[in-house]
Amino acid sequence: MLVRQEIHEKLNIAFTPRTLEVVDDSEKHRGHAGYQEGGQSHFNVLIRSEAFENMSRLQKHRAVHNAIGPELVARIHALALDIDV
């Protein structure tokens, strides 16, 4: 399974979002630090879920990282998060 799909699946299960987009942006980082041949190193996530209501920005980011899990986070060089209710 692609990393993008793993991220999408884990976030969908954890937050039941009304909007969820996971974009593999790795190719835009070719030649930069952390780039891996074949991609799957740089991701942009847009997620909207009621689960984030009353959370601070830091709590939202921690919740997403926890949902993705340390094993998957360790395989990702960059994860840009756009999180809201």
C-alpha cells in the first residue's frame, strides 16, 4: 500500500472527516533534503473534522501524528497539515 493511502486510511478511521485530502508532494522536492527516489517522502494533508473542535493547534497536530502512528511518521520526511473543524 502506498504511504498516501496508509495516511488517508488511518486519518479516516480516527477522525471520520467530512473533508480529507492527502497529496504526495514528493516530486516537487526532488534534489532537496529527504527526497527519496520513487516519492512517498513529502505529504500535504487537508482535513476537516468535528473531532478537532475545542483543540488547540498543537493538540490537533499531535492528534494527527498519533493517529498516523510512529512507524508511519518515521517513514515520512515532511508532513504539512491543514487542520480545522
